Amino acid sequence: MTAVIMDMRTIANNLRQHLRQNVSAFIRQYNQTPGLVVMAMCDDRATIDNIRSLSNVATDAGIHFSAQLFPNNVKIHELRKYIEQHNQDSSIHAISLQLPLPKHLNVDEVASFISPEKDVEGLHPTNMGHLLMGKPNLVPSSALSAIKLLGLYNINPTSRHAVIVGRSLEVGRPLACLLTKADATVTLCHTQTNNLLAHTRQAEILIVAAGEPGLIKAEMIRPGAVVIDYGLNYVARDKVIGDVEFERSLTVAGAITPVPGGIGPLTNICLLENVLKAARAIASVERTSPRAIIDSDPAVGLKPEGKPALDYKPNQIPPMAVVGAA
């Protein structure tokens, strides 16, 4: 058996075209351009490359993009001032707080400064609360991208055993909520999990976001499983590998994402769809009432337009990814 490689680059190009059309429609309807501000306090190569890629996709879609890279010793009051300025700026519809933060900063505190309706990373306690209650509005784009990927490949998580390795705010924990809402049985593993192999070998859908290169070996994967690898680890000047041992896993998994070119392109699309969603909600509020944001459609969006992501329940898993094989 050779796994299907779920390369998102071609699919992402189609989604970018759809996003561009939706942004154009928004501009025509509201006579304004969606605006995104990205904040980062980590200057590692992965962060810089991601911001550069996001800038290209946003600009191509017609979204106004700006980014601010803060020094690692930035003070909390400086961040609060910067965020509050953009909370009040009507030309800015979305604020993206990039993780990780320096150790002296608390993610919950910094995220709480962002207006919930502009928090396109879904980190504000209000947005996290909506997600936990099963009524998601703005969902962390990294977590959302896995749900979108499953939908694009017609893989239904309902009644499947999904194992997530990594409990980060942007992937592990929100993704556990989304998959639970999709009626999957979810196991969330982390650094203190004993006998990781015993858990990963049970996974029909295995999602790895640990930030540890090559953590998951081929023998840790259940035959036929769907494997989604969030890892983006620079192990040499020009070499990037994931958290999953890719080449050997091709002979075990039913379907697997490559690194690079797997989940990454979808994550940026999901973030920009969140930007457009936030812009629509804010523009609607300006025309109607303050309740519009709260009452807006909570769909997390497997598709740029259409019904909620987690209503998407195909009848069967296609032969290309026969999860649950013996």
C-alpha cells in the first residue's frame, strides 16, 4: 500500500481564486477593503516565512495587509496600546496574534486585549468559549485547516477515532473541540502522555502538531490511517521536515500530508476567510445593530461559501484513505 499524498498546493490555488472573488464581492457591497494586521514576537525563520507567505496570499486576494514584528522583550503595555489602536481603527477588520509569544507574556492576557470580533485567530476568551460551547464563530485558522482538509478529501470524521498529538491553543485544543462537534472520538496527547505509540496506533485520523521533527515513526501509525502533519521544522538551511517520518510512513498510512505543501497552504486560506468573515460581521453591524456579530452564522467553513463545515458528512470514506483498516 502506498499512501495518497494530500498535497494542498494545487487545491489552495483554486481556493485562493474563490477567496479573491468573495473579497471583490465584499468590496463592491460595502465600499471598503478588508484590513488585516499581523502581530508577531518571534523572529525565527518559520514565522518570517509564514508572514511573507500570508502577505502574498492576502495581497493577491485584495485584502489590505500589514505586519508588525515586535522585539522579544516587548512590554505588555506596548502591546496593549498597539492592539487598542487597531481595535478602534475602522479600516482594520482583523488582528492576527501569531504564536508563540515570549515567555514573559501570557497568551490569555494579550489575546484578551483584542476585540473579539477582530480576533481572527480565535484566541480571545469569548471566541474560545463559543468554540467550547459548540457554537464557534472565529476559530483558530490552524485548527480549522484540518477540518477543511478532511472535507476537501471527502473524509468524514463521524464515529472515527481521532488522535491529536499536541495541545497548543492554535491547533490541539481547538481541533479537539471541532472534531468532537463532528462526532469523532478524540484523544488528545501531549508531552506528559505515557506510551504515545499505544495511542497513535489506534488512530484512524492522526493529527500531529508537536513541533518535534520526526516524532512519529512509521511503526506508530495504524495501517490505512489519515495522517495530518503540522510540523514545520528547519533542520538545515534549506531543508524543512514535519513531525512525521514521511517517506517510511507512505507505506503504512492511507493518506498523508507532505511537509512542505500539506496543511500550510490551507492554514493561510482559512485565516483570510476568517478575515473576510470578520469584515462582513463588522460591516453588517455598522448597517444594523450591535447584535449582528453575536448572532452571525457560526459556521467555521469547509468551503469559502456555503453551509457550516461540520454539517458536511459524506456517506463514506473514499478508497484512497481507508481509515480503520486492520
